[in-house]
Amino acid sequence: MDQGQSSDATGTRDETYDVISIVYHALQGAENCDIYADDAEKDELRQFFQQAGDQQRQLAEQGKRLLAQCLQREGGQSGEQSGGSAFFGGQQGQGGSQQTQGATAGSVSQTDTGIG
């Protein structure tokens, strides 16, 4: 990928986009390794796939920590309040997170659906 391409396409800094991509692919790799381990007939192969899956999960965990750092840096550069997350529009505290999570989860009350 050319320098600046992910930033142009997504509006997100290259480093942040890259870390997200690595975390995503590591988690997909771990899931695949679990499937391969379940399918393996030989113990040696099963252990190999399990070890590979464990390494992918460790990589994903490391990436999540780095992603949090990237998002904090990005938030500080765009003038958001300290501690705000790019996922919650810089809102702090429990109320902002709950409000956004409810909208993200697509929760609908019973009165909205006509049930109850």
C-alpha cells in the first residue's frame, strides 16, 4: 500500500488503519487455526495448529494495546478531550459510552417495535 493511501481512503491515519488490519487478520488467523486443530487427525498437527492459534491471539492482544495508544494520540491531535475515544466521539464517562453502545448495538425498545 502506498504511503497515505489508507488515510486518503478512510480518513484514518495510516498507522491506526494498519494496526486495526493486523488485529483483524490475527483474530481471523486464530479462528482458522482452531478449525484446523479440530479437523487434524494427527496429534502433532493438532498441537501445531493450537500453537499457531495461540500466537495469533497474542499478536491480536498486543495489537489491541497498540491500537488504544494510536487512538489516544489521534484524539489528542484532533483537539478532542483527553481520554476520549475516537469510537465515542471524544465523550467521556459512562453515559457517553452507554449512549453510543446502545445506538451501535441497534437496540430498539418494545414501544418502538409496537410490541408490548
